[in-house]
Amino acid sequence: MERTHHNNQLTINEVGQTVTLIGWVSKRRNFGSLVFIDLRDREGITQLVFDETKAELIKNVRNEYILQVSGKVVERKSKNPNIKTGEIEINVESVEVINEANTTPLIIADETDALEETRMKYRYLDLRRPVMLNKIRTRHQITQVMRRYLDEIGCIEIETPILTKSTPEGARDFLVPSRVHPGEFYALPQSPQLFKQLLMISGFERYYQVARCFRDEDLRSDRQLDFTQVDIEFSFLNDVEIQTHIEEMMRRVMKEVLNYDLVTPFLRLTYKEAMNRYGSDKPDNRFGLELQDVTTIFENCEFEAFRSAETVKAIVVENQASMTRKEIDALTALAKKHGAKALTVLKMKETLEGSVLKFFNEEEIKHVISSLNLQENDLILMVADKWEKACDVLGALRSHLGKTLKLYDEKAFSYLWVVDFPLLEYSEEDGRYYAKHHPFTSPKKEEIELLDTNPKTVNANAYDLVLNGYELGGGSLRIYNQNLQKKMFEILGFSESEIQERFGFFVDAFQYGTPPHGGIALGLDRVAMLLTHSDSIRDVIAFPKNASSKDPMCEAPSPVEPSQLDELNIAIDIKKN
RNA sequence: GGUCCGGUGGUGUAGCGGUUAACAUGCCUCCCUGUCACGGAGGAGAUCGCGGGUUCGAUUCCCGUCCGGACCGCCA
């Protein structure tokens, strides 16, 4: 089957040529003895014209039929500036109907009115919409630019196993039963973390992989069960050197894919600063509305909740003092959803107003006004709680308000690094420490000795890349000293035998000359989502799962044949609550 | 596991304690030689997610359930 051009190619310069085109019938406009057809392929649309003598040929042709047509390129009488080929059209001489099509359950156009449910069920048709096709293509381009750069700087692409060993920390594993070894299971990788570190021990020095990862957790618009990480690891580079490579890679992606100029190096915020100013470890700094600390103002006040709180933080929302009771209740509900006990609301009218003011003396009120630099018509939201909680709640309010009050340019891109994460997190519930990043992340060199005395305060050589409030990826320098790695496992509460059973192979490897190394993993789906201005990563994944972990198209997951279970020595006993 | 929102022709929505269930689009037939979201005339197409309850009467109100979505928990 031959075509001479794609449907985006023909211009006024080709007038007079005889061409052959292939494509789907996108739209048919019938004038009796004169018929127009918009012929669509993956590149674009070309208008076909069938005059009186040819109209008969396509009498039965409907939308989404596939045609191969030959004809002469002619200049249009009335041009269409909205499409690339709008200056010309094809005077069709011959037509072959390559295939017919039923009426589609959704309209194949950029502005479909179909709900996501319908789009997912007929995903192949959803993807046929040019807007979707282009998103998937953009993803391809992003991957290509990344691959080219990583190759250029000497990273070797290496595949690591999909069937691997269950890891105890982190997300739930997907398990795959072994037929050959009854009762035993492979796990699908949550990330190739251990393997890429082993590759450094092997001496590959620089590695990357466009790696499929699997986590059996609930989904979100930016989370899928199986997702793709661009997984990168370097030997002998420090954290800034690694970050610099990533900055350059992203700079090229933005330039080559979107023709968007990024300034490097990116802004770096410490975890503490990010939390203090934005109430998030993945801040969107395209707008202000920063958090402010007012703890000290209230340390002797009459208001018990403020006086005794570890932290009192505030955000000042300009010109929103007129917000209705209903809107404020919604903000309070949001604060409570994020775990706040209460949201304190003040309004700056002619004077400061708010029900809690009765607890404050004149001095304290003055102090609030001056330190927050309050102007008339400001709305002030305050939360008193533990530091992290207060930051987190106001951070949630901040991003909510940023979005609803449209405080930022949606088309802008703001990259930044969040660095110096705490190494550990203490879980009151379990009475033990968990690794904030993962158990192989190295503590800051100068803080290693604090591991014995005050592990909580130790920071990690860990860094997250953040774009517009989304965590694009995280990385760290790894521990390469076997004693330090052992100590980490001890702090995390693993016994000697647990270490051996779970990471034995990994710890063993450390004995044989482990280079200093570190790396990062970038969520490709999120990169593609943000660069295509999509609301969900589902838009940039060809065949995604829906919010309840199902594939509405092929209906996975599904029951299997009893004989399949027999072979796996598995009996099913579903526990119902 | 939880909270909130939704489920009405193929698609997307409106509606309401009693309707011939409305509108747009798509589909079918007819008319049309310059459209490009063509236009015009006509037509087919819905047991209002499912089960139960309240009621003389339920698509509408209530309860349950299933399905979809957003978020919280969870996601080192």
C-alpha cells in the first residue's frame, strides 16, 4: 500500500501534482453532488473533494472508514487557516475503501464529550483522537531526548529483572507465584534500586534504564500500579554533579520538545525551608502565598491552643477578607481533612477581626499585624500544631488557594530541587524508625556520628526534583561502606538474620570494592503529564488502569482457570469481611 | 479502609413526587456545488445503574448495593 504524502504535508507548492493519500474519514460534508471529506492520519488532515462524477464512489462511506485516494492537488477556492493543509485540497480521481467502520461510541475529535469511563473502555478509539495521539508522541520525544543525553554522557542502558525478590520496606509488592517452586513467589520490582547499585559494584560506572516499576497501592491521578521511571545511577559523582546532569537533561527536554528555555542551575531549597515556606516537600513556587511563622508572638498568650503549640503558622491571602462563611467552612474542612484540629481565621478590615482575638492583648494583635504586614482586606489563616502538621495543613490550603484563585500561570514551568531530607522518620505507631528515602541512602558525612546519639536529626544526601508542585523524582548518594550500611539496617530494626534473608546478596556484594555512587529516578509519566499540560498521568499512558486498579478495556484483573491455579499449587480462599 | 461528587437514548447533559422524560451531538432517510463544528426537512433511538422501602403514584424522596471520579489514609 503506497502513499505519496502524509495528510499534513501538502501545501500550495504541490499544486498540480497527483498524489495518493491514506487515512480515516474524519468528517464528511455532503452537498449532494459535491462532497468534502476530511481525511485524517496520524500527522494531520487533508480535505478531499468529490465532484458530481465521483460522489457516487463514496456514497456509502461513513466516519472512520479507511480510504486510499488518488487525485490532483488543487488550490482551494476558500482557504482554511486552521489546518496546515488549508490552502489546498485533493480533487479525487480514484478511491479504494480499505476498511469499513461501525459508528464509534465516542467522537474522534480533540474535544470529545465522552467521560473517562467511556474513553478507557474504548481506549484504542480515544487514542485515535489527535490530542491523545500527540500526547503519547510527546512522551516518546521526551524519552528520546533523555536517551540521547544519557547515552552522550556515557550511561549504559541495562535491563534488570521484572521477576525478582520481594522487598520488605516501602510499598506493597505485586507477587507472582512460582510454578517450579510451590509456595514461593517472585515480586515485581518497585524500582530497580538494588540492581542498579549492584551494577555500580560491577563497574559499569554509569547506567540508565527506562524501567517499569510496580507498586500495589491505591491509585491517584498521578499514580498508577505500573509506571515508568527513568532510572539513573553514577559512580564517582557527588550529589551536585549528579543534579547538574539531570538539569542539563531536563533543559534539553524542555528545549527540544517544547522549545522552552530553562535556566540552570535550578533553585535549591532544603527540606526545612520548603516546609517552612511552602508547607510541602514538593512546593509549587510559581506563586507566593508563603507560610509565615508566628509562634513566638503567641508564646505567652491567653489562647491555650496557640500558647502550647509547637508551631503556629499563618498564610495571608490578599483581598480575600470578603470570603463567605461557606467558602471559609470549605477551607476549614480541607484543613481538617489534612489532620488539623482547627483552622483559625482572621480578617483584616478596618481593624483585625476574628473570634479568637478576645484571647489576645493589644500588644499581641499589633505584633501580628506588623509581623504579617497585614493590609486591608487580607484574609489570614492560621494553624497551631506540631511543626510538620502545621506546615502540612497550611501547605494544602496554600496549593488549594493557588489553584482556585488562579495565582499562577498554568503554562509556566518551575523546576527546583529539595535537598537535605531527614534520613529517618520515626513511627510512633510501630515504635521504630523508617528510612525516609530508602535504607541505602547515605547520611550527611558530617552527621554520621549523630546516628548513635540522635538519629532523628541526621540529614540525608537525598534530593528530589520538583516541577510545579509535583515530585518528578528522587535520588540520593548511596551508602558504600558496608559497616555504615549494617548500622542503617540496625537502626531500622532489622535483626542479623533478617538482613541476611532480605538483603544478604546485597550486603555481601559490598565487600568486594564498592565505588561511591548515587543516582536518581524520574517518573516519566509525571514528566509527560506536566509537559503536555494533562490533568492525569492516565492521559500519557497508552493503556492505563482506572482509579479502582482495573483496566476497563481488557478487564484485568480477572479470574483464572482452575487448572492454572492447580499448576501453581494455589488454592483460593477469599476472606470476606 | 474513609470522605465527598456523580450514574437519564450511541455520546454528553437538563429535568422533576404525576412530563408524550427535554436539549446538544452522533446515527438513518431526503434536499443542497464551496463546506471545513456546513445548512435545511423528517425519522429511529432511554424499562432514568441495580435491589428494597415510603407513597394512590418514584427517574425524582429514603436505605442498601454496584460502577465511575476527586481527595484522605496508603504510596521507603
